[in-house]
Amino acid sequence: MTPFPKVSLPAIGFLPRAGIILTPVQYNRWKRGDRKLNENEKEEKTPATIDQEPEKTNNHSKAEGNKTSIGLTENVGGLLCYIFIIGLIFLFMEKENRFIRFHALQSVFTAIAIFLVSIVLGFIPVFGVIASLLLSPLAFALMIFMMYQAYQGNYYKLPFIGDIVENQLEKP
């Protein structure tokens, strides 16, 4: 049992039309077009939907301890990416693991967007000051939420930034 409440929001491995959430390993297999079951899966399993509780045994990054090229497990590396400086370091160091690269890019793009919004709000006289005071705690809460999602092994895609990150990862 996790100390955090269950959050049923879509991940980047989320297939919007089907309502399916995939683990990083399942998502990578799906992107490659590999529809075969691995040796541990005896019968066809359907991935957990948003309304269903995800299977505990299907989280490969925690169960098998998949190591990245920087020596961390995927979920810990994804969590650490949302600390801004570490996200930048992981972005340049990790070349193989898509999960880490996705969360590092999303962290950097989110931090840049928050920085630009705070600059723009600084030029608005009254409303800008009030909004600036609210922006910092909201940004902190967003980063904590994203850390939680990454630690759970989810590809959680932020609405606008997640699409940009996906496009950047698809480029060679």
C-alpha cells in the first residue's frame, strides 16, 4: 500500500480512445509494434483502465529493477527528473531510456513555462502580483504530483507540454 492516495489520471502510455494506461515497458512494446506476450504472461491480459486498479505485478520498473545507463531504476530516475537541475543533468546523460528522457524533458519544459508565466505576471499591476503569489505553491504541487506519477512508473503527459515532449522524443 502506498502512502499516497490513488490518483486515476491518464499517463503518457495512455491510449486516449481506449482509456488504457500502460507501464513503461508495455508502452515501449506498443510503440515498437510488438504485440507478442512475454514469457511471464500465460494468457492475454488487458491493461488497466482508468476506472480499474492497476495490477501490482505489471509494474516492471519496480518489480524487476530495470536499471538505466546512469545506474538508477526507471521510477527513481523519473522521480528525480522533476528536481530541475537533476532533470537537466539526466537529459544530457541518459541517451537510452525513453522513460527517463521523457520525464527529464517534461520537467525542463514545465520549469521554463512556469518561469515565463511568472515574468509575464510581473508586468501586470494588481492581478499579476496576486497570481504570482499563487503560482509558486501551485508549481510546487504540480512537481510533487509529477514526481509521484513518475515513481509509480506512469508516463503522465501534461496537456500542452506533454505533446511537445512527445514530438521531441520522436525526432532522431
